[in-house]
Amino acid sequence: MKALFFDFDGTLIDINQREIEVIYDTVNHFGLRVSKAKVKQLCTQMPSYVDVFKRLGLELTETAIRYWTSAFVKRYRLSVVREGVESTLKTLSKKYTLVCVTSRETLAEVIQELKFLRIEGLFNQVVTRDVAANHFELTSLPFFPFHEQRRKLYECALAIAECSPSDAVVIGDMGRELKPARELGIATIGLVTYEARKNELREASDFLISSMTQLPDVLIELSKSQLTRR
């Protein structure tokens, strides 16, 4: 293995409070009177934020997506680095190329947050939608269809890291983020942050972890299993 691709939101950083505030803001902005307590409850029960919006009755049109993502970016100070992330990344950076792969729209917004969180120097590369669009010479890379967008991000990350799918591993907290990687032949490790996401993660992951501190040991096990298959 040469490269590790880390999802950003939910995996490297805890965005629970941020997600609640943003979803509450968004649905109320579009005329749905929902309590923050209800949003919080659904965020812990549903597999993803998309499912929360559906349950609350808000269709994610282009206008709604723009408002939602803009509101999310503005609240970056509500995010915190997950326990064990910094020390784990420092250890892994000695052996692997580390790439932050995120469905965020711009590189600038992610760099701003990484600097705020003081972990920007731990990544060799950051891949966002505008980075991937530029790589593939596209005008833009829309958020939806999500599966297609995420696949493009991984293809871009592979090219930038100069490695084949068999030499990379993706670490993420949602099954729908990992499935496109698996289709490309990339090994996947799911970080369980919500019990409601565990089944979907299990289906899309080669290994499951409950803390980032478990990652180095799991990578050793993954390497062994790959050698056995070869």
C-alpha cells in the first residue's frame, strides 16, 4: 500500500453539532418549521444527512444544496478534530502518502478549515470537487449524482498520488462514500460514528473501526490479507 485517502467531514472531524445547526437552518429557511431537537434526533437515527432532509420533507434542489453547503462552510468553527486523528496521521505519514478526499466544492474552503484545525501540514494532497474538475478538464463537478461525483474524486486522487487502486486504501464514515472506491478496486475501512450507519458501512467496508487510533493495526491486517490473496 502506498496511499491512504481520508474522507474529511465526519471521519477526520466531528461535525455532529455543525450538521445539526446547518440542517436546522436550511429546512427552516425553506419554510419547514422544524425544531432543533427533531433535527438532532434524526441525525442520530438516519444513515446520512440526505436521509434526514428527506424525512423532514425538503427536496434537495440545486438552490437548496447551494444554501445548505454555504451554511455548512460558514460554520467551520463548530467542527473539532476527532480524538487520535492528529497522532495517527503523524505516524502514518512516515510510511504512506496521505490524501484528504472530500466532496466539498473548493480547495480554498478545505485548506482554511485544515489550518483552523491545525492539521493542514499532515496531508500530501487535498482533493475537492474543483480539484477533480480541473484534473478532468470539466467546467464543474456537481454534488449530485453523489456516487458519480465520489468516483471522480477517487480517480483524481489515484492520479495525483500516482498509484493504482490496489495500492490505496479509503477511510470513511459513510457507506455511500466508500462504495464507489470499492467499485474501483480500492480497499475500504469504515469508521463507525453512528450506530445507524453501521450496517451500510459494513456492506461497503473491508474492515470496520470505532476509533482512528485502531487504523494502524487494521492497515497491518489489511496488508496481510492482500498478501495472502496474491
